Amino acid sequence: MKTKTGVLLINIGTPKDCDIRSVKTYLREFLSDPRVIDLPNIIRWLLVNLIIVPRRAPKSLKAYKKIWQPCGSPLEIYSDKLKQSLQQSMQDEFIVEIAMRYGKNSIQKALQRLSECGKLIVIPLFPQYSSAATESAIEAMFAALEKKWRSSDVKVITSFYDHPDFVSAYTEVIRKNLPKTPIDMLLFSYHGLPVRHIEKTGCGANCNKVNVCPKVSKENLNCYRAQCYATSEALAQRLGLSLKKYLTTFQSRLGGTKWIEPYTDKILNDLKAQGVKNIAIVCPAFVTDCLETLEEIGIRLRKKWEDLGGEEFTLIPCLNINPRWIKTLKNIVLEQNC
């Protein structure tokens, strides 16, 4: 009998339920990850359990309530559909599973469901590499693997921001969802990171973490910020946008530490002062719509733009279960299974 290949997709995670206890549990697990808050253990524990979670959980719950669906969080719903769609598109020799780095449907449980597979292809669903997301997922995956698979039987995708099929899929989604009214500016908004995270990856490029990053090279190969700028450039070229028609920005800051710039929420003030009226925003660091896209951008940022006197505000959805995105994942798997 031919040995089957397991395909493990890993996303960030979501609270089990939309209640304060579930949100606190999720935040505590997420923020206790040393790759997320890279401080000494005792300081991180005190910060997370005594300050951040007690203060942030009620606000996060309020935000989750605005996007929660009858059958769960959007991220969970789309992730389950993604798994089903990819499985249907693959041959019988593949078994597809979805896991979450934090919260319900853990990596360990997903690997148990793949225990009969002879080979494993792991795809953290983060297009651009970062220690906080990608490396954390990979580290947790290998810890859960124990001795089931030899390292030679496990292949891991660390990034796919520059994969032509990924760029094509996002280009298609953007084109389909742009409004009929011409926009003045397209914002590519990515999840932010503390500046020190970029520095810890060994980025040797001449960059001040404020202006445009140099192109990805051996000096900044694993630089998250550089990969984000490369993603924006690739998408802008496919869309035929001039440099004056798009910007790369970063969202989702936490705490008072220095984060990579420019900030998505702050840039709106500059755009309004420049006479920009109609904007569209897409979030290419996310492949699945979630709290950061639907609530932070789709609700809070939209309100800020309206309060500033802006006119059109269009949030482009993530890839979710777009057929071209399913085909992209299929092609990545087949490339790794050669």
C-alpha cells in the first residue's frame, strides 16, 4: 500500500468561545510564548498575567463580539473550509489537517490525526517569515512530533510571500473587490512587530525601519519588514499601480515598545491632510479574515477614516477560500512532494 503524505496547515488561533474566560485563556497562552514577548520568563509572566491580560481581555472580548458568528470565529470557520477545499483538490495520497498555534485544535492533536502518514509537509499560513509567528509554529510542531517522523520525512515552508501563485491569488481578490469609484490610495497593511524582533533575525541591510526597506537579499533574507515591502511591490506591479498610488503600513501594536513603521492608523491623518478621499486597504500578512482584519481594520479604522472626513473606505477580504488560493496551496504541496 502506498504511503500517504500528511499536509499540516498552521494558523495563529482563536479563543474557544466568545466569553471572557475563553479570551483570557487564549491571550494568556498567546502572550506567554517567548517568541511573542521576548523578555525574561519572570518578567513576561508578571507582565502577561498581572497587567496585559486583565486589561486587554475585556477589550478583546468586546471586539470579538462584533465579528463572532453563530458557529464560531471567522478564522476558525474559514480555516475549516480551507482544509476541506484543499483536501478535495488533492489526490487520495494526501491527508490535509488544519491546526492552530494557540487555542483549540492544537498542533499536537492535528499531528495525531496524521500519525499514519509516512511523510509530512508543514505550511504555517504566514506569507512573510517572522520569529513570532512562523518560527513559533515550527518550533511547536517539532516539539509535538517527538520521534514519530525522521527529519528527512518532514518538509516545512517558512515563507511564500514571493510565490507567483500567491501573488496571483491576492491580485485576483484585490481586483474583484475594488470599488467602481476610483480609489486615491491602496494601503497594504501588515501585522506589526517590535523593532527588536527584526534586529534579532540578523537583518544586516542598511535600513532605519521607518522608510522603505531594501530589496530582499542575503543581508536581509529573513527580515519580515523587507518581505512585506517585497509583497507590496509584487502586488502593485500586478495591479499596475504607480508608487504614488499605494503605501505599505503596519498595524496591531501592543505595549509601549518601538514597533516597525509606518503605522496604519497614523498614516490616515497624513492621507487626509494630502487631500486623499477614497482609500482601499488589503492585509497581505493574513490569508484568513480574523479579528485584526474584520474588527481592527474593517470597523475601528473605518470609523477613524469617517471621523477624519474621508469618503470611500474599502476593506479587501483576505484569500479565505478563494479557488486560486486553494490552487496555490496545492501547487506548494506538490512542489514539496517531488
